[in-house]
Amino acid sequence: MASTLSKTIPSFESVRPHSLLPEMKQHLFAQKRQISLERAKLYTESYQKTVGEPTIMRRAKATVHILDNVQISIRPGELLVGNRTIRPRSGILSPEMDPYWIMKEIDTIAQRPQDEFEFTAADKTYYREKLLPYWTNQSMKDFINAKIPADVKQAEDDLVIKLNQTDKGQGHIIMDFPVILNHGIQYLLDLVQTHIDQQPANDFYQSAQLVFQGMQRHFERYAQLAETMAQDPATPAYRKIELQEMAAMCRRLKTKAPKSFYEALQLLWLTSIVGQYESNASSLSLGRMDQYLYPFYQMSQKAQVPKTFLREVLGDFYLKTNDVVLLRSAESAKCFAGFPTGYTVALGGLDKYGQYAVNDLSYQMLDLYQAIQLPQPNLSVRINTQIPQRFLMKTCETIRYGTGIPMLFNDEVCVPGFLSKGVSLDDARDYAVVGCVETTIPGKTYGLHDIALFNLLRIMELALYDLENDPTVTYAKLRQHILDKIDAYVKIVTTGSDVVDLGHRQFAPTPFLSALIADCLKNGQDVTAGGARYNFSGVQGIGEPNLADALYAIKQVVFENHELTFKELVTHLAHNFAGATGEALRQHLIQDVDKYGNDNPELDLECAKFFRHYALELGKYRNIRGGEFNAGAYTVSAHIPLGEDVGATPDGRKAHEQLADGGLSPMVGRDKLGPTAVLKSVSKIDNTLAVNGSLLNLKFSPNTLKGPAGLKKFADFLMAFTQLKIRHVQFNVQSKETLLDAQKHPENYAGLVVRVAGYSAFFVDLNKRIQDDIIRRAEHTL
């Protein structure tokens, strides 16, 4: 990019004496995480002034009030402006969603076992005296609780379903970044004005206009701050030049489209920040960055911008994604332990012509991650049989660093899955990833991808006790009873999910985000009202591997080998395998009965049949936006708390122990025949049915990927994964010894990043149960 400054001043791209990324990274993590009330205060101030207005207008005005009044800063070394909070990595509250959970944890959140945050005494007082009283009885949580039907409450009490997104804005969405990058803010404002001229009474258009205008003023605020900082006599000469250029860039981006990679990254980041201010939601993900940013990267290359500068500004962007962290309740933190915020990026994959799309930026993004090695951005690589060998090897090299990044998504499965849901071919080929492992169509979908969890193993447990005293019980009868209960609970979970969906419509419309989702402007509706092109809801089926293991054990031990009666087995389960006889039975069930993950076709197909039944039954229902319910098969880190909800099971699990991690991963430690056998087991499942996402965790010994030969074997393994039509896989490449030492001496491993579920996190930030789970996962070799 040509500098906008006088030719007598050195080009700002080359004035920096050396890379400041290491110092910026250190500064980012120098302080403990703290709760910030600033957004909550400003949001509440605005709401107090807009009583009686339509909710969507109130939300827009609250967002604008934040943009106009929130404290802003440009931190040392930053080239990109826009920080959600002054203090790095602060958690922000949304009392308009749920004011109650923070009150319950106000004195314990700094010491809780997972995702702790400091809460100052002054802020505690303000929360108790100002925020809590205002939002009590008028939050989204109040609305949802009042609307939940009795059967949904009973299903929650039965520990079969868990409704999500009841206490925060709904994210798990990707805005249409190409439209704002290619055309700029003013283009969108002009487009909105055209709609207002035609429908002046439409509140959605009016509210979207307010927020885009607020975004322009927010850019101006940063321009003025940069100018003020540049005038400080203590500011180094090179930094003055950078700050002056940042001010000029901010003013340009108020109305014009970016003309360089630097400007595109700046507009992309501030768009993300505005989305965060609007809804404070998880997983406002970034989509296919290497595709939509590549034309801007080429512009800067053509303008002979130094490669060192392009790397520095992209590194700044990477660091900033780690600045936005999520604040969750203790219960939610159990299910999403260490989850950063979901700045997920998809690299590579098909273009609209069906060809593999990889470019210089794709390689640069992987290369830079090897230097940064932080949990965010959560990079993924889309893989198919066309992937260039060079890019495949670059992917393997990055995985070898052991952070669990990138994860792999298989175009051979994901594209057909979307086609089966009525998505157009061009859109299906353009899929990306949100949150952990949820797949979506960027800029076109409001998918409510993480709306509920559905505990299939708990359903099996309930079925066992239903039939405990039935003298006519057979395996077929038990199996059918489980299927019938799945059907009944599926109907219930869709009802509960719709109540949450309605809660977001009534309390949390997002006019800014919606204006950047295809068809919302055309339809004149917010995403929560059904304005998006595609409208899905995603419910995760949990516990399939344990369910298959348990049923296979029952079939073998009770109905085929007649080693004990069905009632005797259930009695042992009720007593949690107590006593010498119970423990002997448990060890027999674990050691002598085959388990999912070891390529036993009969067992694996039972897992596949139950997931197929669940997915197809769920797909019969439509949500309140007219879209289909989609099945997922992943747990995030909920396999531990959901395991707490299930008693002893016939696979040898003791009561309240964890479930299989991931979603489609074998039960921890029970995949005995190596990683290829795991792939063959997972491949028995029709992965195209898991349209909402699935998760397969694998752990490899670091020596397996050592040297060129190790990388080549690993690359071959990835191609086998592709050809077996499995949707997703991700890896931990850390030795058991390293993880045990990190657990014992956390002070020596502050920067150790590992794969938890569909995301990576700092190992030392995880609670011991999650750490132990990762340590216990089978360590494979090739």
C-alpha cells in the first residue's frame, strides 16, 4: 500500500526497527483475567433511556452508545485498532441475557476450578446495587424460563437434554466479510438507506443504519486517539509515523473500501469488534480468510509492501483474536473448559468450480501460526483428494508443533451433507467452520449450531431401568425401547430449542450482524426473525461410542453367552459394580468385550445405526424460523459433566465417570488396535448426517511425526481419513510425560497449548479432570 503521508517521510511499512510481536504477545498475557462491567453499564444506561421503543431499536441504540462511549486504547506496538476492553483479555457481562448466574458466583468466580476471573470489590458493589436490580425479571433468561413447557423441564430434570445459549447472545455465525471488505461501510449505509426509502417504518433497517453510523464514528474516535498519541513528545519517531498512518487509514475506512491487505485486516477486525459489542456472543467466527483476503494480499504484493510488514500486521491480527475471551458460568465452563472465543478460520478447500483453492496467503497463515502458537485463531484446513502435496505437508508440519491446530475437515463429506439439506452447490462448496467443529455457510446462515445437548447414553440408562423387571426382555425389545425413547426426547428437545430461539428473537436481535447475512436486507428481517438464507438449529447427540459399547456388551454377555441375566446386570449397575463380584464383572466387560474404535464391524454398525436414527428423527422437525434441525456428534468438553449425569453402564463405566471424549472418539484408553482401526470404526458412521458437526480426537506420540519420513506417513494417514469419508479429525501431539510434568510444574509450561475438544487451550488453565482426560487418551504411533 502506498503511504498517504508526504514522500519526504519514510514509508510507514518499513520504519519499524524489528518485529514487536514477541513483546505484544507477552503484554497480552501479563495480567490475570478480570471482569469488565463497562459494556454492561453502557448497555444499561441506554436501555434506561429507550423504554417503550421496539427491542431491535433499543439494541441498536445500546450498541451505538457503547461504540460512542466505551474507553478505547491503542496498545504498544499495535498496528490494528480496536479492543473490546482497555485491560487485555477481560471478560464482559451481559446482564440483559441472564443477571442471575454472576450473582451466584460473584464471590467465587476468582477461585473456581475452571476459567477464573478477578472481580474487583467496586464492581461487585455496582453489580449488586445497580445492574442486578435493573435486569431482574426483565432478562432473556426470565423469558425463557417462563416459556419452558413442563415436558422440557422434565427432560432436563431427567438429565437427557441440556439447553444452551440461554444466558448469552447467540453467536456461532460468520458475517459476510467479503461484502463489507469489497465495498466498505458507506456502501452498506447507502444500501440500507435505499431500503428505508422504500419501507420507512421498518425497524430493522432503521436499527442497522444506526449501528453502521456508530461504526463510522468509532473509527473516527480511533483516528483522533492515534493523532493524539503521535503528538506525544515521548513517542518514538517510527511510532509517530505508524500512528499518523493509522489515523489516516481509520478515516479512509469510515467511508471507503480497503485498498490493501493492511486496510482489509483493519476493517475485518473492527467489524468483528462491533459484532462483539452488539451481542457479546461466542464464536463470531472468521470464515475462509485466505480466500476473501487474498485479493488484498495481492494488492499489497503488487505495491511491493515488504513481506516483513505483511507478516507483522497479520501477526497483530492473530494476537488480537486472543484478546477476546468468554465469560461463562461455572456450569457452562465445565462444558466448554478453556474455550477461548471461537475465532475459527477455514483454509483451503473447494472453490465454486470444484477445484482446490489454495494460495500464498494460505501458506503464510499456517507459517505464521507456527511462530505464534496461541489458541486463537482456531485454524482448520479443508481437505479433499485434490489437496496439493505441498499444502498437505505444510499442514502436517503445523500439526507437529503439538497445539492441536489446524484441525481437518473433509470436503468429501461436508459438501454432500449440506447438499442433502437443500443448500445450493456453490454455497455448499463455500462452507466454513464456526465455534469448535460446527460447519456453516458463511455470510448466509443463522444456524443456532449449539442450541442443545442430547445425552444418548442417559436415554439408554433410563431404558435399562424401565425394563429391569420385564421377564420377556430381549435384545431387540431393549433396542426398540431405546429408539422409542430417543424419538420422544427428540420431540421435546426441539420444543425447548424453539423456546430459546424465540427468546433470542424477543430479547437479542442483532441488526448489525444481520445486515451482513445474505437475504436479511432483502427480506427486511433480523436473523432471529428468519431473515437469513439458511435457518438451521443444531442439537449435539452425545455418547454414541459408549452407547454402542454398552449395547454390544449386553448382547454378548446377557443374550448370547448367557453369563448372567438382564436383571442381574442391571442390579450390578445400580450398585456401581460394588464388591469383588461387581468389580470382576466390570473388568470382564472392559477387557474381554470388544469396544468401538477397534474395527469391529458389528459393534461399529450399531453405533452408526443409532446415530442415523437420531439424525433422521431430528431432521423431521422444523424450527420457528422454518429451518431444519441438524444433528451433531461432538461434546466440546461436556463429556465430563454429562458423564456425571449417568450411572454405571454395561461398557464397564462406573457411575459418573466421563463419556467418550470428542463425540465420535472411542472411550478413553479403549482403542487398542491403533489409529487406522479408529478411522475404520468412525467410517462406519454415515458422517454426511452430522451436518452440524462431529469431532474425532486422536493423540500421537511426537516421535511419530519426527523427520521427513514421519511427516510422510502422517500425510498418508490424513489421506486415508479423507478417503474413508470421515467428517473431522484433530490431533494432540504431546507426550504423556510432558503433560504429566506440566500438571506437576505448571509454572514451567505457561505457553503449552493442547487440543481439548474442537478448540485448543492453555493446558495449565484447564481443571485437573480435563487435564487427566487428555493425558489418558491413547497415544498412537504409525
